[in-house]
Amino acid sequence: MARNERKPRIAALAQRQPAAPQANRKETVAIGLKPTSKHNRLKIAALLAIFVVVIVAAMLVRQYQLFQFHTMAQSARAVQDWDRVATVTHLWLDRDPDSPAANLFAAEAAQHRGSFEQAAELYSRITATDPAAAHAKTQQALLYLGPLNRPALGEAALEQAIRINPQSIEAQRELLRHYGITAQRAKAFAQAREAVKNGSDSPATYIYLISFDSIVFSNGKDTNARWLQSGTNNERFEVAMLINAARAAGLGESSDALVDTSQRRAELAQQESTLLTALEKYPENLELLAILLNTYSDRGDVERVTQLLSQVPATAANDARFFRYKGWLHWMRDEFAAAEEAFRQAIAKDPYDWKSQTQLAETLRLQHRTSEAEIALNSASIGTQLRKSILGLSTIETIPIDVLEQLHRYATTMGDEVVAKRLVIRMDQIRDSATAITSNAE
């Protein structure tokens, strides 16, 4: 019985024995997988590292190429080799089409090579947020105002340049010049004030602000005639063309200002006739009315002045000139109180209206108000002398320090503290610059 009982236990043990090798095999397999997984992770990490190195290397190579393009373009530009600048920027833009520097170099090269349409398009690629945007927009405007002959687009581009960067002296200077040459008086005054306010003024800014009517553009007639061919703003350019021609001829100047010869008289008669014809076409044009009122008031022609004043539209409500002519008409009728009021209104609208100051002084004198008359005459004499100095300049882009001092004196006399302070800053800068140049020369 004892042997028989042990047999089943031995058999049971025998049946369980094969399970042990199976478990060992599983364990062996599991143990064998661990080094394989770790090896794969290392390989993946190595591949990622290589990939990152390749990307960084490619980026460094690209940056080096772009740097080389910039250097080559800059060097070619320095010697004005515009063909080479164009070649380099073509390759540069292939690799970096949005590069502001590449587009600027390419635009300048296209401009110098006579590809004006291409240059304008390249300048337009500079986004408004880029530091060079105002400069690019100004250069584009000069193309529109110049060889492309699209003055409306040119004016709009200059105004956009100012919106992008109100501190751009370059844009302010060009926009003021455009307003001046197109006889846009109100816009010129407002823009000059804005330039003084935000510190983008140049010496010429003060001429536009203080003595606008003293500016005579030698190319004004021809430039407006060319812009007239563009087919846009016909009235503006036609009138500006005639105004520039009349000013160049001296229409409305007193007889002692220019030599009064038979030839000059014939020329002025022709100018006057042309202006009257234009006024029939544009009966409410302020510039035509103003220059003709100036001509006839200087001649003492009451009837003509009365007729022209009746044509002045409501849009002239803030224009000092028409209050001056109204005052003159009252003065000629011995209506001194009404004349004084009109002259004071003119000066309130334009503190630098020396003609109104002169006529106010005379009106006060006739009312036996001598001390008041002397004050008005003092202001007028400063303005008169300043105008003579400006007329003697060959250009308003470079203004002698003595003329700037006259401008400062006039601004101070008229209580214009903002203008007076900015003029002091500009004069100090000019003096410092002159001192530095002298020191370097020594």
C-alpha cells in the first residue's frame, strides 16, 4: 500500500516537470529584449542629433550666404555699380524674397538703371512695420512724381510715408515741396505746423510756414505742365502752372520790386489775361482769386476787387488773404473801423501776414492811434525784410543762419513760442555742425 500510494505522487511530479523549461525560455526571451530596446533608443537619439546638426548647419550656411549677398550688394552700391547690385540682389531675393534690405537694394538698382516701374514695385514690398518703410515710400513717391508721371499716386505715397513715420524729415520735406509747387497753401501750412510739432522740421519748413508767398519755384510752371498731362486733378495742376508762371514774372509786385519795362508790362498783361480766362473756367478757385485780388488791390482798382470778392466761396473762411482784401476795400472807402476789424481777423488767421500788418498800421495811424500803429508797423517791417531776404535765396533747402535768425525774430515778435523754440534748436544744430566741420578741417 505504501508503494502504490507513492506512484501517483511521482507521476504528478513528473507531469509538472516540463513546465519549468517553458518558464525559463520566457524569462530568457524577456531578458534578451531589454538590450535591444535600449539600443534602438540610442540610434533614434543619434539620428535626431544628426538631423538637428544638419538643420543648424544649413541655417548657418544660409545666413552666411545672405550676409555675403548683403556685403556684396553694399560694396557694389558704394561704387555705384548698379548692374552688379542688380545681379546680386536677384540671387539674394531668390533665397530670401521678403528681405527688406534686398528689396531696397534691388529697387535702388532698378531706379538707377531706368527700370522705374520695377523700382516702384520693389519699394512697395517694404512693409509698413519695417524701419525703412517711410524711406521706401518716399522714394516710390518720387518715382511717381518724376519719371512715371503719376502725381496723384505720388502725393498719396508721401502722405502715407508721413503716417508711417511722422518723424521722417525726408518725407516731410518732399511733401511740403509738393504742396508748395502745386499751390496747396492750406495743406502746406498744416503740414509745416505738424512738422514743427513732431520734430521733423527742416530749415525750409519755416519758409513754408512763415513766408509761403515768398517762394518762387523756378521749375514750377514746367513741372505742373507735365503733371497736367497725367489726366488727373486737372484744375489743380493747370492753376498751379499759371500761378507759378505769374509769380516768376512778378505779377502783383510793386513797381519798385522789379524793373518796369515795356517788355515786362506786356508779359504781365499776358499773364493777367491768362489768369482771367482760367478764372472763367474755375470761378471759385481760391488761388486764382487771390493772385488777381493782389494784382488789382496793388493797382487801387476798387471795382475789380469788389467784383472778385463777391466770387469768394465759403471755403475761404480760414484764409487770411481774403480778409486782408476785404479790409483793403473798407480802407479805400474810408471805413476805418471795418477795415481794422478785417485786418485783425486776417492776422488772427495768419500771424505772419505782413501785408495785413502794414495796412493795419496805416489804418490805426489814420485814426490817430500812433502807439498802436507803431507796434503793427514794427511787426510788418520784420516780415517785409524777411521776404526780401527769402527772395534773394537761390534755394530754400539751404538757408543762411542770418535768415533763420530773421525767421526766429519774426516768430518771437508774433508770440509763436512753439516755432521760436524749434528754430533755436535748429540754429544751434547748424552752428554745432559748422563748428565740427571747421575743427575737422584744422
